[in-house]
Amino acid sequence: MAKPRTTDRRIKPRRIRSVLTTLGREIAQDLIPVGTALPPEPDLEARFGVGRGVVREAVKTLAAKGMVSVRPRHGTHVLPRAEWSLLDRDVLSWLVGQKEPDRDLLLAIQEVRSIIEPAAAALAAERATRNDRWRINTALAAMETAQDEASAIAADKAFHLAILDATHNPVLQGFRGAIDTILNTVFDVAVGSVGWFKDNLPNHAAAARAIENGDAEKARIAMERVLDYTKLKLSNRRTTIAAERRSTGTTSTTRTIARKTSAKGKK
């Protein structure tokens, strides 16, 4: 009889995660708008095919991330985005993990990187150990020799996270999960920009050299250039997509008019 209970314990976290992820995405994508009450527990239980405990754990986690408020006799309501823990790994992935990520949000995220990472590079120049410098330089070498997009992205992420670790500041290292998620998202969008990776390699190399030489100011400046370049690519990508949409809309309208004209001529 003990075996099924063990299996249930293994399954329950997966069920909680499934409910949490679905509700989190729906809130992040405004399918459940701010101020709206979540469906009652029995409705959520029926929808997901889970017990009350699973639903309550998922909602409790959403509340801990600042996305909902739970008040007895008032229900569970979606809070304004300003209340959300936007640097939380899950919240970030739900917000930007859409087919068409919010470019304004991506640029806001890039601003956060511009605050954190140049300072981290400066601290790394002052505090990096031999092993830290080896990790940074190894990641840079992997970026320079990458043969495909996936390996290039993995090496780029390793580079930035190695610098964050080299600060030896536990608070800054606490941003590791957020930076990891941010990099995934930024790279997903920037990949569509010509030269997004290769042209920024010299800036990465300059940051690595400055850290190797213990020059905090040069490390800060080099990292600012790394991030400014990425910001430029994101901005250009947004402009390109907007232009493509306008062009597609115009083409679609032209085709519609042509069809209508053709139909009238047949009559």
C-alpha cells in the first residue's frame, strides 16, 4: 500500500507545476486580466483534473510571485504588473515566452542588464580568481569557435554568468536565474538580426581582457558596449518587424480590394 503513496508524491509536484505554469502564462498574456478573479477552486479542480491541494499550492506560488492576492471571502484576484516579481525566473519566462514577445518589455529588461552587468564586470575585474578568469576566457573561446547558433548562444550565456559569479557577491549572484532567463529571451529575439553575434565578439573580448588585467573601469566600459550593441539590435529588430507587419497588412488589403474588384467584374 505504501508504493502508490510514493508515486502520488512524485506526481503531485508535476501536477502543481502544470497548473502553476498554465495559470501563470494566462495571467502574463492578459487572458486573465488584472483585477479579474480566478475561477473558484472547484472549477480549477475540474479543469485540470487535480485535487484541491494541488490548486491551492499553485495559487499560493502565484501569490508569492506577486501575481495574485488571496483574500478570504473575496476570492483570488490578479494584481497589477507593478506588483509582480519581474526578476523571478518563472514570471519572466511567462511574460516573454510568447510567440511575439513584448519588445518594450525586452528593452526594459535590457535596461536592467545595463545597470547590473557593467557593475558586475567591474567587480569581476577586482575580485576574479584564477578559476573565474579561466571560466570567462573559456566561454569567450567557445563563442569565437562556435559552429552553430545553439553552441554560440550557450557559450554567450556561459560568458555572462561566469562574470556574474566572479563578483563573489551573493546578492548579485542571486540574479543568476533572472539573467539566465533574460539571456534566453534576448537571444531568441536577437537571433533574427544580421550580425547580432559575430559583430559583438570584439566587445566581449575587450571585457574579458579587462577582467584578466584587473582593470575595473575598462571592464565596465566594455560590458556597456556589449549591452548597447544588443539593445541596438533589439530596437532595430522591433522596427523591422513593425515594417513587415505594415507591409503584410497593405498587401492583404490590396489583395482584398483586387478580389472584390474581380468579383464585381464577373457579375
